[in-house]
Amino acid sequence: MAVDRFPIETGHIMMFARSIGDPNPIYADEDYAAGTEVGGVIAPPTFVQASAQYDPDYILRPKIGEPWFGSGREATGVRRERSGGRGGGGMGSGLHAEQHFEYHRHLRPGDVLSATTRAGDSWERDGRSGKLRFSETITEYRDQNGELVITARGVGVMTEGPTAQKGDG
Amino acid sequence: MAVSAKGLSVGDSRDMVLVDDLTRTQIVQYAGASGDYNPLHTDDKFAKEAAGYPGVFAHGMLTMGMTGRLLTDWMGDGRLTKYGVRFSKQVWPGDTLTATASVDAIREVDGEWFADLSVMTLNQDGDMVVKGTATARLDP
């Protein structure tokens, strides 16, 4: 996801670590972390995915004043054709097939990242519920000094209907 | 905390129960922290009636995040240089997930030591939900 400014914050790291059920104090306790090899709080390996919070156009976040495809009075707030996945998911048509990270270093509170994305390969395969269309996105996360810190490669799959097994959000 | 190349052998493995009886609330918690509010994961009415699924299911990235805990608990904080997975089956509320990691190779590159690992996470039925690989930097 393209993001101009993703500030890495201690509270956000703590909430993220809680959500993945990881009680490691390296993610929340500054005093503990100061006495470890890494010398301070760091982010868990998959934390960078939370850059979605700072992507102004992220499709999977409700935006103030705009229709949202989740339920309210009706099962969906928009017509089915309007939404759809982009790598990370969508209305039962776009799912997450693969995710790969390469760490040049680990993130610390105080880092301010920016991210650029580019399309990678795309390919097709026949699946149980119709044709599967895979597409790869490469995201490069750089820190406040312009240094490359994490390279991410995501593979999204668009399906023709709800998938019973393959893929995930 | 960190693992040394001398103390590690190809074939060594570790496993961990990542979650017992995954709750919908934890999925919502992950949505809030990650920023991925896809209603497929948080909105049962949408998942069933609009998208045609049996109900909400977990973000793949939640399973990848939970699985990462096994790697960081074993290899040490800040030691991963690579971590990647393929999502092979959905994870549903109520699932119990167990991850297993094993050492495929130990190698030296320019004076630094690394372990290549494979990792997989299975649900309570023994079905693989995530399969991947990782590389960790070791002490000599």
C-alpha cells in the first residue's frame, strides 16, 4: 500500500501485539526492552501491515461520509460490484494468498516510514470455484533517512465466487 | 535470548499452540490494530448474506502474525531477516491452531550465521492453514 507517512508508535505496537496474542514484553515494556539485546521496544514481524491505517485510500477501512460495504440495516451498504479486493481482501472476491517480508532491520517507535508499491507478476489458475487470478504487489518501506527497512511481497487472488478453502483475507 | 549456530542442528523443531478456541473478538481486535476492517472478518451478517460465506473468518495476516510468535520466541527478538507464508485454508472462530517450525539449514554468509526454517500452522482437524519459511540471524 502506498503511504506517505507511517509513524511507528509504542501504543500501536502494543495493541498490535495484543491482537496477535503475543505477550512478549519486547513489544510493550520499555524498561524490559532497554535491558535486552535490541535495547528498546521493536515491532512484531508482521506489524508493518498496519501501515494500512495510514493509507488514505485504503479500501478496507470505512471512510467518513462514504458508503461502506459492510452491514447496517442491510447486509451490505453498497452494491456488490463496487467493491472488491486489492491484495488484502474484498467482498468475497479478493483474498490474500501469500505474504512475504524481508527485514533489513526491525522497526522501532520513533521511526517514520514511507512506502511505495509496484505491481509484480500476475498469473491465472483454475480453482474449485472457478478461475483464480493472482497478482503480486511489492511494497518497499523506507525510514526517515530514506533507508530501505522492509521489503514486502503480497499475492492477492481474485475468485469468481466465495472460496471454500483457498486463500484468506 | 538468541540462538547460537553451535547450539542448533538441522532438523531441530519447536511447536506452539497459538490459539485455543479463536474468538470473534480477537479477530475484531486484529482488525482494529491492523486497520484491515474488511467486513468478511468482522461482520457476520455481511459475510453470510452478502458474501456467501458460512460466517466471518480470520484475516490471513492474523494467522501469520500468531505464527510469527513461534519464530521470535525461538530465534530471539529482532533476529528474523525473512518471513513469508502462503495461506492455504481459512481460519474460523472456534479454531485451535498449532504451529511447528523446523530448521532446514544453518549457513554462514560473510562471517554471519543464519538458520533457514520452515513453518506450518495446522488447525484442530490437522489441516494446514499456513505454510511458510523464515530466515533468522544466529549468534556464532
